Amino acid sequence: VLNRPVRVQVGTGEAPAAQACTEIAVGCDAWVTRAGGLTLRMRSAPTIQPDNIIARLPIGTQMRVEEGPQSADGFTWWRVITTGGNEGWVAGENLVLQPD
């Protein structure tokens, strides 16, 4: 067994600073907001087809915007990944940059 030096890089232990977002955009965090306490439908594609609902996200669900925007069916769609690992498309009209 050879004893070789190991290079170790020590960081500050802090997470990288989040991107300062002023609008919903790729790379930004977003949260579900919705009047009346309704859930936000996450879909498998950026359309309002009733058979493509894959999850219902409650108010306050945090997500990371991965792709978009795409306009379809009167909405602006974003592909997102929630902190819980759900991935799909949501209508951006129901997203905010800070939790309610």
C-alpha cells in the first residue's frame, strides 16, 4: 500500500448564494400561490389536457425553474422540479418569487 498525499479543499460551509431573481426565470426558485387555497396542477406537458395531470401542489410548495417559458392554452408554462422531487410543467401565473 502506497501512502500518497490527498488534496482536500476546505470551504466555508455555506451554501452558494441563490440567484437574485426579479421575475420567474430559468434558475430561479419559485413558490405556489393561489387564491382560495386551491392546489396547482403539475402536468406532464405544457398544456391543459385533463389526462396529463401528474401532481397537485399545495400553496407554499417550493420549486426550481428548469425550462421555459412556453405559451399554450392561454398560460405561460414553466418546467420545474419541486424540493420534494416532483418534475413537470406548471402555469407561471400561479408562481411567486417568495413564499406567501
